[in-house]
Amino acid sequence: MLNADDRDDPEAEADLDEDFPLGDGDAQLSAVVNCPYCAEPVELVLDPGSGESQDYVEDCEVCCRPWQVTVTYASDGSASVDVVSLDD
């Protein structure tokens, strides 16, 4: 964390940039996937604040069957989203 004395210290600022690299500010916030059960397209709301790699279970809005959702963010903010069926 920068304190008042570090604001003019380029070395302290470089340490902060290394700990918290800046992106371009554009992260993908939604994705359309097809349900692995009913094949209907469903829009998912993505949360880039939850991390670069995410795994969670979500139910289909159409048929209510559960999916395993995997979201992976690239350094440019684009997301790769995969859904697979959870067999009972």
C-alpha cells in the first residue's frame, strides 16, 4: 500500500503495479451458452470480480437441470465459458 511518503517513489509505485497489474478495464460480463440437456440458448451473467478461473453449478433457466460452469478469463478480459451436464 502506498503511503504519503511513497507517492513520489517510483520503486514503491512499481511494487504496487506488480501486485495489482492494470488491465484495459474491459471484461466480458455475459455469455450465451447452450444447455447440455435441452439445447436451448441461455445467457449467463459473468462476474470478473470472482477471479480469473471459476467453477460453479448453475441450473438451466429453461429445463432447470444443473450444469457445471467453468469460466476462464484471459488477460484481455475475454472469457471462455464451458457448461457440462451434471449426471444424476
